[in-house]
Amino acid sequence: MHHLPRHAAVNAHRPVDWDNARTFLALYRSGTLRSAAAALEVDQATVGRRLAALETSLEARLFLRTPRGYVPTTAGELAYAAAERMEQAADQLERQMQGLDRRLSGTVRVATSDTIGRHFLMSAIGRLHSQHPGIRIVLATSTHVTNLTRREADLAVRSVRPDNPDLIVRHLSRRAVGLYASHDYLQRHGEPRQGEAFTGHRVVTYTSGALSYRVEALCGEPIRNATVAVEANSGLMIVEAVVNGLGIGELPIHMAQEIPQLVRIWPKQEEGYDVWLVMHADLHRSARVRAVADVIVEAFAQAY
């Protein structure tokens, strides 16, 4: 009679704890105890303890500890695929249960850019709280495209339309950006000439990592002859840099036209973009998520 190896018998009675697997995923994706702890909102000791428990239960070393951080071993790479499937199942269960929730209270996480948050969502949240004071909004503003499937947010308002069939997408608005500079900047440098790629001028752009593409032009005009005065990963900081005369920037027209310090350059030249409301299909029936979606839609409709 053949017997299972001793470690196989042990593992058969020691199921993987989800908290430990979730900690492993955070450490795999971030590479350091500190960043994994921050993502999970626990202390570093807890991350280390959960990793040790997972490695003990699997009887495998999942990471090599190096000066650059935690590097997954071959076993760690295999464990990642399995843990990711656990995560997907857990997220789906949570979404489905939340989708059955009829309460107009609780937390809804919304992801968007800081410019959209300031110009549209703050007024929407104000109306929401007057109607449903029990709903709490957790607002995350970034140029990073939030992953709704991984429950990084319940709703997103973004300028990139996702192609994931599990997501519900609604068109909110068609907007445009134009070129702007401050009165002070134009007094010192004059207005740029079209077709000269901003020769003799300073520009303000997004950092290379803030967007999914490299900024090589502003409103269709190449910036190859310009001096990049400021790079920022925040739309509001780009607006502030232009207002303070640091350079020419590509700004949302609906925002810039309300700022008296700014002058629009080449008024006939602009680039349009669409704004989309995105939510996961499993959350479509959640009362509180629907309530937040409704006030966001209303805010954009009233902005025309």
C-alpha cells in the first residue's frame, strides 16, 4: 500500500487562509512589507506574520528577501496564479452580496481624476448627502485607471472607456481641452506661433507615468522645441502651474474659462474627450451605488 508523503497529508488538512493569501498578493504586487501593509491598512508585523503562516501551511518559500525587496520564487509565481483566482472569487461574492443590498446607507468608493472630482463630483456628493445622509463616499483621485473588477472602487468616472464586458458604462459628457497661459506669462514671453512646436516657450505637462501615453503634443501642436518647465501627476497642479505663469498648458476648457488669470491661446484649436461613468454589473442593483450613480449623472447633465 502506498502512502501519501507526510507533508501532503498535513496540507490536506490545512486550507489556505484568505487573509494570508490576500497579504501574499499585496506583497507580490508591491514588493515591500511597508507598501503591502499600507495597501492592506495593517502594520508590517502583521504582513510578516501572515506571510510566514502561509509559507508554513504551503511548506514552500514564496519570496526571496533581497535589498531591493521581496522577489517571488518559482513557488511564489505558482502561488500567485492560485491566489489571484481566490481573489477573483472573493471579489465576485462580495459584489454579488452588495448588489442585493437595498439599504441607502453604507460606504461607496468612487474613483476619478482630481479635476473631475473638484468640478463635478463635489456638488454631486453634496446633493447625495442631503437626500441620503447615511451614505459615506470614499473618494480616490488619480490619473491611474482604477480596477473595478478587483474592487479598488465601486464606481469610476473616467475619460477612458473600458472594454471589460463585466462593466456597465454610461456616457456622461463630451468635453474639450484648450491651450492656456497666464496674463503674466504672455507679457513676458508673448504668444507662441502655430507650427513652430512651441519654440522659445515653456510648457507644463503630465509626468510620463501619470498617463497611459507619452505627452508629445498639446492640442495637436508638438512640444519638441519647448522647454518643459513643470511635470505633474495631478490635473489641479497643472492648472496651478499655468495660473502661476510657469508655462503653457493644456487645460479643460470648462475649468480654465472660469479662471480670470488665464488667457486662451489659439481659441479655435482644441481636442475633445469623453467622460464615462463605470460600475461593475454585479453592483448595478445595490441601492447605495445606484443612488451615487444617479447624482453623478445629474451633475453632468446640469453642467451643460
